[in-house]
Amino acid sequence: MAEVVDNFDWDNVSANAFGGNYTAEQRAEMEQMYSNTLTTVQEEEVIKGTVVGITDRDVILNIGFKSDGLVPLSEFRDLPELKVGDEVEVFIEDQEDQNGQLILSRKKAKIKQAWKAIYDALENDTVLEGVVKRRTKGGLIMDLDGVEAFLPGSQIDVKPIRDFDIYVGRRMEVKVVKINAAFDNVVVSHKVLIEKDLEKQREAILNNLEKGQILEGVIKNMTNFGVFIDLGGVDGLLHITDISWGRIAHPSEVLQLDQKLNIVVLDFDEAKKRISLGLKQLTPHPWDSLGADMGVGSKVKGRIVNVADYGAFMEIIPGVEGLIHVSEMSWSQHLRNPQDFIKQGDVVEAQILTLDREDRKMSLGIKQLTEDPWTRGDFATKYAVGTNHNGLVRNLTNFGLFVELEEGVDGLVHVSDLSWTKKIKHPSEVVKVGDRLDVVVLELDVANRRLALGHKQLEENPWDTFQTVFTPGSVHKATITEKNDRGAVLELPYGIEGFAYPKSLVKEDGSNAENGETLDFRVVEFSKDDRRIVLSHTAVFNQAQEEDSRAAKFAKKKPATGAAAGAQGEGKLSDLKKAQPAEKSTLGDLDALSALRDKMLGNEQGGE
């Protein structure tokens, strides 16, 4: 093993040895000259290098360092024409790795330069150019020389963008609006570049804007109430009512997004910079095209475009509508919901009732296409007084009810013509709306279109029979159904009602009869014309009244048979109609009555 010599003196080495031809001064000078040929480099620095060789995998770069550096060929994809001798910028990652190799990166050099350009663009308000890489939620991702930046959807254009995919792969100029250094986030905008260009156009348009001016625009947005049109930097509203002379439910029925069209300026608010536009005004009004032969009485056909509470609008031709009032839909006098007769979208035929070409108004009728039932030739015969009919109860009032006998033919049944026996306060006690009711015609007035009907007249008047049953002085069972300060309402046999005054309700023991009690009552008054029966319970046991009643009874000598016998208790009206005439008194009957009278007189004398 060779021996190591400490403190070896190179100056004493023979001149024939290595370096023997140089003195110390010469050697120092040579080292200085060699150092001057090398470039001083620092890590994480961007410098320029010269391509000295290209292999299948790497590009060999000379940056003036003691050794050349290698950069993967994949980092030069954007330079397909790269050749030896070209200069490129690279990033020094490491001066010397474990193999003594200089490590360079063109990709990182581009990113560092890109970030420098981004910060300069934000500070100096300059424009950058990049490529849209892909679409993301809410916008686009752009490549700014290796740095990804976010372009929000609202910053792509001045008009709303519905399809972001069409921008993928495009080169676009943008401005940097925000940098988040902590997360290396960059937000850019393309809209601000367009707005600057449009500002000049907007000022030019607004300065030259006039009512009636025809402009070209592009539909920018659609709503339920209209469309917004881009006039080249300024927006105008085309209201849905100014799109077409006809009625439309939504602008999409006749227009499309991004559609170019000519419009006319209807109004302009310079202070608020609001522009009202019109499309239908560029075409003649449809009312002007109506034929001269169209007038009152003409029959027209059209489509129902709207149904309201009071009627329906029928479109004869686009832009020409007429109102069919609900009262003109049917001859019936009972106004109903127009939806009962007609639906939106229906195609119907109608007759023109009024026509005003100046005000562009028209009223129509449907019922006029059918015959008015009141003017039919057989109407007076069909509804002659005394004829019976069955109709539909349409309406109830305090004074009666209206019955529809056929469409357009109504009659009134007064509340007093509902029942012979009961005092009805309101028709709802007997019928309800929608019921069918049998009636008889009492009066007919064709000129005034009035029919008076009756229901009780379908039966015989029972009061003709009642006057033979409820004779003054006769006694009958009755039930108190209602009692107040004025007296009491009584229910008599056969469903008839009577009345008793408060003083006539005093019982024999001095107490008053109460509601719900059934007692004997004597008929005090009977009026067939007024259908009134006045009764008294007190008169039943009052002696003075009994004497008067007995005298009247013997004077008439009328036996209690037939209808009179039935009046002493409960009964039915049919029983009265079946009652037979009273038989004539026989001699035996007279003898029995004489014996009874003598016996009663004897009792009275004995009592004295």
C-alpha cells in the first residue's frame, strides 16, 4: 500500500511531473481564466440555455455551467420545430444530483414565468391569452401558460351562456380580476373586455335612439312576461303583448333564444335607460283586414283563448277577439260559471252582437244561434194557465223559489203557493236547490217573460172540507207546537194549524198550558179565506160558553156522524174526503134526544 506523505510540496516536484511547467502564480491565473468561462447559477432560478443535442428522450441544454443539463423531450411538445442551436428558458432544480448531473425543467420555468405574467397583468391591467381546457361547475378552466385559472360563467360574455361546452379548446383573451396566493387560485374575466368595447356602442346607440326607430337585435333572454333583446351593447324589453297581435301564453311559442329580428322602438326612458320594443307594430293591425261585409248578425267561428268569470274571449283571426258574455251563452236566466259552457281551446261558432271598428271591440253571442223558447209558436199553448209541469229548482228567496221548466224558461212559485195547510216561512222548509218539483201554471205573461207557478194547486183546497169539520164551538185535540208572548201555534188533526191567545191557554186548575202539551180545544173562530182557526182551551170547561154551545148544538140537531165524528180526534185529510153525508134523523133518534134533554133538565132542577 502506498505511503501517504503529509505536507507534500508541489513546488519541489520536478519540472517533468504533472503541472511542473506552471508556477503558483501561473496556476492561479489559469484557474481564474477557467472560472471566467463558467456561468454562476443558483437553484430555483430561470435562465436561458442553448440546445446542443436532442435524443429520443431528452433535450441537452448548455447553460454555460461546468456541465450540460437534460430536460425531458415531453416538455417541448409545444415546440415541434425545436432544433440544435435554439435558445429556451429553463428552471434550475438542482445544480448537481447524486450522479453529478445538472437538473433542469422547462415546465417549471414556464409556470414561474406565467405567474410573473399573471401578477404583472393584475397590477398593470393588461390582457392575457389562454386556452380553455375544460368545463367545470359554474364556469371554465383556462390554461395560462401552464397555470390554471377559473373563468366564471357570468364572466364569459355580457349575455347569459347556456352551453359552456362550446368554449372548450378555444383561445380567449382575459383579464386577471383576483389572485389567491395561498391557494394559487386565479380568477379571470372575458366579459370586462367585451363591456369596454360595448360601452362605446351603447353610448352611440343611446345618443341616436328615437321612438319609431327600427333596430336589429338578438334575443338574449326569455321570461313569462317578454324577452330581452341585445341591441349591440344595450338591452331592450319586448313585452309579450307587443310580440304578436294574437294572444300567446309564452314568448317561446313564436320566438327562440339567440334569434335575430328587427324591432321598433316604442318608448325610451333616458334617465333609467329603459327601452320598450315592439314586434307586432311592424305588421298591419288585423282589425284593418276585416271584411266590410262582416257586421252585426254575421256568424263567425273561432278559438276560445281565455275564459274569465264574466265570459270568454274568442279569437276570430290572430289579433281580432270578441267577448262572449256569460249571459249570451244560454237562454237560461240563471248566470253560471262560463266554464260550465265553454273551455279554453274550444273552437265554437257565434253571432256578432255589436261591432266597433274604431275602438276595435266586438261582442258575440252563442245562444242566438238557437231559437228563443219564449218566441216559439207553441209556447203559449205549452205553458197555458192550468197546465202541469215538472221543473228544476234553481234558486231560493225569502218570497219564493224559481223553477226552470226548460233552458231559458223560468217561473216563480210564491212561498204562499207551496202548501194549503202549513204556514211556510222560507222555501227551504220544503225544497232545496237542485230538487225537481211538480208545478201548475197560474199566470202567463209572454210579453214580460213571466210565469207564475203554484205547487199546492196540484191538490184540492182542503179548507173547503175543513169548514165543515172545524165549525165554531166544536172541540178537537190539539198539540202546542210553538208558544210566545202573543199566543201559541197548535197542530190540529189532518196537519192543519190553529192559533190560541194567551188567555185561552189557562187550564181548569189555573195553570197555563205549555209547549208540547196535547189538550182539548174549542173552535172560537174559523176563516176559510184567511185560512185561520182560532181556538181556546179555557172555553172547553167554561160553563157559560158550554151553555151557549149546548143551545146552539140542540138548535141545529146535527148528529155527530161522518166527518164531524172524525173531527173529535186525530185524522187524515183523506178520511174527510171519504166521509159520507149525515143520515137523516129517525123518529127513534128524536125520542132518544127528548129523553136525554128531560134527564139533563131534571138534574139541573135537582141541583137547584
